[in-house]
Amino acid sequence: MVEKKNLLLGICGSPRKQGTEYAIQYALKYAADKYGFDTEFWTVRNKQINFCIHCDYCIREKKGCVNKDDMEDLYIKLEQAKYLLFGTPIFQGNVSGQLKTVMDRCRALIAKDSNVFKSKIGIALAVGGDRNGGQEIAIRTILDFFLQNHVLTVSGGAFGANLGASLWSKDLGKEGIENDEEGLRTIRKIIKRIADFK
Ligand SMILES: Cc1cc2nc3c(=O)[nH]c(=O)nc-3n(C[C@H](O)[C@H](O)[C@H](O)COP(=O)(O)O)c2cc1C
């Protein structure tokens, strides 16, 4: 699989077309308009994503996952993209179960090719209904996933986007994020940072 050197893939871990999806689309548009990234969007919404069942087929066979579901399409996108943006709503103080399942299912990609993520750069985004509802913990979960799997991780840096993009929807979905100017600024900061690697 040939990696597309200018491609930023945004993955949305929300089952709704609301705040998280809006935030990721905002990030992708900003990246394309301001820095000339090619972008793709993928969401867990309305997808069939089975749990990893730890059958170890991926380790034994090195041919991907035994599950045949909507992850097949995402596997190809993950292999192709140079830049990865994982975004999640906060569910119970951490990433959504849907995004966690996507992460677990990535084991099959790495089992097939341990170098698959080695040249990639990852950033994280989280949307909570509360101002401090677990955004930093969820961002850390995503960054730890990147770290564990050799994705180089960056943030937006000090003075705003310390670990990544952190947003507060006030449980108002898309409208809440449209009005979260400080949260949108954290998105711009993480995108500016990955543009340094182009
Ligand atoms: C099961 C569940 C658990 C949630 N837990 C939290 C939480 O721990 N902290 C928080 O800030 N918001 C929590 N929320 C609120 C969502 O994070 C918030 O409404 C967010 O905007 C949802 O993302 P969306 O706008 O993309 O749908 C929870 C929502 C659900 C459905």
C-alpha cells in the first residue's frame, strides 16, 4: 500500500452527526484551506464495527482481521494516510466505545505489518458535554494508542492546545461546538503543528 504523503485522515468516534463530527470537519477544512492538505473523513456513525474477539487470527495469519465489516474500508484509509486525526466524544470520562473498538481492531493491521504506522503523525481531539468532562483523559488515551503503535504524536503545544484539541459542547451538539471559539482555536493549533511536517 502506497502512503499518500499529503493525506490527513479524520476519524470521528461519535455515533451522531453533531459536535464531534462538526469539529473534525472543521479541522479538515482548515487543514485543506490553509495548508493544502488532502483530506478524508471517516465516521463510526451507522457503521458495523465488531468488537475484537481476541481470536489471534491476525497474529497467526498476518492477513488482517477475521471480522469482515466496515473496518475493511478504514484499514485501507489508515494505511494510506500520512496524518491521522482521531476525534471522540467523551463517554464516561474517556473515548467512546466505538473509537476504542476501532483502536482495538487496529491490532490486525499491525500484526500484518509492524511498520504500518511508523511514518505517520497523529493528533487527537475530544468533545465533552462538560467543560472538564474528561477531554484530557480521552486525548491521552488516543495519544497512548498512537505512541504504542509507533505513530509520532504531536499536540498544539502550550498556551492553548497542550495535549491536543479540547472542546466543550455544553451538550448542545454541533451548535455548542460552533460557539466554542476557544475549542476551535485548539483545533487550529493542532493543524498548524502537523503542517510543520509537510
Ligand atoms: C454515554 C454518554 C456518556 C457521556 N459522558 C460524558 C462525560 O463523562 N463527560 C462529558 O463531558 N460529557 C459526557 N457526555 C456528553 C457528550 O460527551 C457530549 O454531549 C458530546 O457533545 C457528544 O458528542 P457529539 O456532539 O458528537 O454527539 C456523555 C454522553 C453520553 C451519550
